[in-house]
Amino acid sequence: MKIMKEMKIMKEMKGMKKMKGMQVLFSLLSLLSLFSFPQLSFAQKDAKAKEWLDKSSAAFNKAGALSVYFTMNIKDTPNKVSESFDGTIDLKGSKFHLDIPEMETWFDGKTQWVLQKGWDEVSITEPSAQEAQALNPAVIFDMYKKGCNYKYRGEKTDLKGKKVQEVELIPKVKNSDMTKIVMQISSGDSMPAMIHIFYKNKIENIIHINKYQKNLNLADSVFVFDKKKHPNAEIIDLR
């Protein structure tokens, strides 16, 4: 009985970590994909905000395949819990490779591998068309293309002391889990610098972009799990 209980607790912990990892992924891709479209459709016209969104969209489109180094802060107000960690994500079209302390994820456009680092366990899935859309940075933005209210919040100074332009967006999608997004855009190169996402459940995700590496020649192998690098990993093929 004790062993079964411990196994149940471990399974629940794995599930919680995977959910947190996917929440990180969704938040980061939401930020990056927001700037992937030169033609944005917003409901409320704020000329100054649109000016900076257009600039950032153009800058991101020119960045090509890239690696992003970020710090993520998760604030769970109801449970009085907060967490902060660093991570990286490589992006190339619909492909991505996300690396955070507890989890590493590869997606090559068809197959997804999720490595739970604490258990050295890899789950392999082939997301459905609908699930794949949720993972594709170019499609995640569809929720925003349907309409966002937005406004310019002025020039600010970020944590590094650099000038940024702050814009607030309110998703108009009724079933959106997000209530508000506050974004900071670098005054220098117009790239996204920070995103602060507010959720209905009172959880907040704050992503600070520490560095970009742009126009990289990323091989397709970057987005595929390499068994040779993890010889002891248990493979759970769910395809």
C-alpha cells in the first residue's frame, strides 16, 4: 500500500512538472509569435502602441531562426508561491527546442519529445493537428489576430536600466485564460524585452529576455531528441 501511494505521488509530481513546463512553453511562444506577423488585427486603435508593435513585428521577422535566453518568474498569488529560473528556446519555423531546469522539449514539426530530467524519462508523442497548432508559434497568434484591445503605457526603464516601450494588450477571445498582457519592447532594436501575462486563476508569468542570437543556421537535428546524449533515459512511446 505504501509503495502504491508513493508511486501515485511521484506520478502526480511528474504531471505537475510537465504542466508547468508546457505553461512556460506556451507563455514564451505567445510572446515570440506575437511579433511574427507584419499585419496585426487589433480592436482598439492606439497609434503609438501600433507603431511599436509594427516595429517589433518587423524586427522579429528579420531575426530568422534564433535562440532566446530568458528568465521566467512564476507568481502564484492564491497559493503564495513564487519561482524563478533561467531557460533557452531555439526557434525555426514551426520547430522548437525548449530547455528549462526540470524539463527539455523537442518538436520537429511532427513528433514531440519531452524529457523529465529528474526521472530521466522521455515521452514521445505525435500531436494531433489541433495540438500541433497550439505548439506552432505561427498559429498561437491566431487568438490575438481575432482581436485585442491595446494601449501605449509609455517609455519605461527595464531591469538592465535600458529604455523600453510598454504596451498593454487585452485579449478579446472569451475563453482565453489570459486576462491581460503587459509587454516591453526595446527602444534600441525593437525586439521584445519582457512579457507579463496575467491569468484568470491569479497566476502571473513574467518572462525577461536576456539575450537573442539571430539569423542562425540551426540544423533540423537541433529539434530532435538524441538518444545517444541520454543513453539511460527511459523511453515512453505514446504514438
